[in-house]
Amino acid sequence: MKKLLLSALVMTALLSCNKDDDNVNNQDVNYSKLPQEFPFSKMATINGVDVINGGFGSGAAAHPSRKGEFYVITDRGPNTDYLNGKKFLTPNFTPTIMHFKINAEGNVEVIKYIKLKNPSGQPITGLPNPVGMGSTGEVAYDATGTVLGTDNYGLDSESIVAAPDGTFWVSDEYGPHIVHYSAEGVEMERISPIGVNTGTRKLPAVLAKRRANRGMEGLCMTPDGKTLVGTIQSMMLVPTKALATNTTLTRIVTFDIATGQTKQYLYKQDGGASDSVCDITALGNNEFLVIERDGNFGTQGGVKKVYRINLSNASDVNGTDIAAVDGMKVNGKALEQCSWDELTNAGIKPVTKKLAVDLVAKLGYEHDKFEGIVYLGNNKLAVFNDDDFGVVDDGSGNPKEKILPKTGKVDKGTMYVVDIQ
């Protein structure tokens, strides 16, 4: 009888725990205290300028099952333009995922940080890849101007997918690579364009002609869990910088996780080659939200918009040979050489797009680098920014504080929630 009573008590306790978990997963999240900055500490001081331990917002994803929990990721670390490359202000910086939640009080609460690691479990850096492994041609320097080395597993991470199995998919701007990481941040697979000497599964060769610092800026997974969808930030240099003339044309690539099959679609930007298509988040297996932005602050004419896009009727421009370095051609020309009229006459349709929200008009949004989005359901969208670790280039390769003109304060990663159409 005692054993039966004990078993019944244990079962009741388990059911109660499961019920509590369900309540946590299904309860409404209190977003009323947003916008809210992420917590920060000082990473370093360079030439008297504080570099903050920020950067969380280059990409964002929701926890696959726990409502109100999120992941945000940094890029390669604080840097400034210098000569033919970049000064890496903290060369040993490791691209990092921050797992956080909106707690019962409505505040941001960090759960843990996950540093990205190579297949041997050692932390990677954000330093460029060597030639043949995803190099963009950028040379890395330290804060004093001394040349640094490369990192075979280095990553300029820009977007993140939190998969149902607890692993992560991350896109980057070097290769461009799509890298699969374990729940602990250890690299499991690196998928790169044909011709890049990484793993066996490949992306179309033409994607290697992305511009430096404008690679695969966005990545998401379709709700059925079968496909990764990535966005290239801006016009690629296909076939060459001089000959790529359609400055509003950029590409979307899909990757079937099971088979490795790829497709490509064209996206028509509102702005030109200096504007960016950033993060992407799924609404359905063919419908998505994407960021379009420029590089200005909101009060200085900045463009920060989100569009609903649909791939259903768009043309697959993968072509018959994904090893072709210039990709599919129309009338003997690369797609980036063609006008939209030429492409239309060839029967090629870009993805359809419709404005979902203008953040500057809606929120008075000030941040320049609006780079992360997560769809929350019920036409609500979480938005995040890359704060550049609180520093920008002073024009001579040295850091200065990154100040928001609207507030006069240092830019910091901030989460907002906005209603969309």
C-alpha cells in the first residue's frame, strides 16, 4: 500500500511539473517594459575609448518551444576600417550567442552565454578565413596596426536559427558560410560555396562573389523544419565589380537540410548597393519577413523597414550548373548585369514584397544597424540592433564612441516589440 501511495504521489508531482511547464510555455509574455537595453560590461579601453561587451543583435531567434525566450548573436567583434582591411580592437574576441528571457516582471534576464567553438571545442575568433577557406581579401590588424593572422574557423556571424533539437545554424559574411553548431556552440558542419575548401555539402559557387562585409546577412528555418533560407545583404560582384550594374538586385538562397539541394531567388531592394537586406524570419514555408535598411540613424533620414515577402511565384535562378562561378545567365550576361526589364522579358520573377512596418515612422527608431527580427505571432514583431560594441571608426582607423544623435548617448543593443501590418 505504501508503494502504491508513493507511486501515486510521484505521478502527481510529475504531472504538476509538466502542467507548470505548460503554463510557462503558454502564458502571455509581459512586453510592456520594452524597449529595454541588454546588460553590458566594459570589454576593453582602446585609446581612451570604452568598448562594451555588446554586439548582441546582429541576428536573433526565438527559442523553439519556450515562449518569451530568445537568442541573439554578435558578429566578428569590435573593429574599424584600416588600410586594406580592418583593425580588430580585441583580436581574441569569440563570436557569442546570448540566451535570454523576458521574465515575469517584464525585464530582460540573461540565461547564459554560448561561445562559438571549432570542431575540437576550442573557442574561435572573428578573424578572417585564409585564402581558399572563405577569405574576403580583408587583412586583419590589431589596434596598433600590426598585421594579425587568420582563423580557419573564424566567423563574421550575422544571423542565427535555434533548431528544435537544441542546435544552432549560423550564417556569416566571410565564406559566406552556413555553420551548424551544437547546443554547446561546437561546430558540427560548415556549408560554403563550391570552391571554398570546407565541408562536403555546398552552396552555389556564385555566392562566393559576395562583397566583403556584405555576405549572408540573414538566415531562418521554415516552420516545417526542412529548409534554411538565407539573404545576401546587397548586390554581389557578379561577374566583376566593374560589370555588376543592377544595384538593387540581391539574392535569397534556400538549402534543404536533408538533401542539401539549393534554390536561389531574386530580391529587388528599394535602395541601392549601399543599402542592406538584413535578417529574415519565417511566417510560413514560403512567406517571410525581411529587413531593409540603410546606414543612417533614424533622425538623419534613416530607412528601417520590414517587408512581407513570398517565394511562391518567384523564379528559381539556381541554373543548371551550381558550380558556375557567375551563376545562371540571361542573354550571356550574369543576373547582376541585367536590368529588371531584361529579367522580366526573360520570364524571371523576383519575390513579391509588401511593406509590413516602417520603424522610423512607427517608433521614431534611431538605431542605424537594425539587424535582428523575430516574429512573435498576432502581428507582433521583436526587433534588435547591432550596437557595434559602442564604437565606430573615427575616420583614421581608430575607435570613437558611437553616439545616437537623438539621445546623445552611446548606442546599445535594445529589444523593441512593434505591431506590423
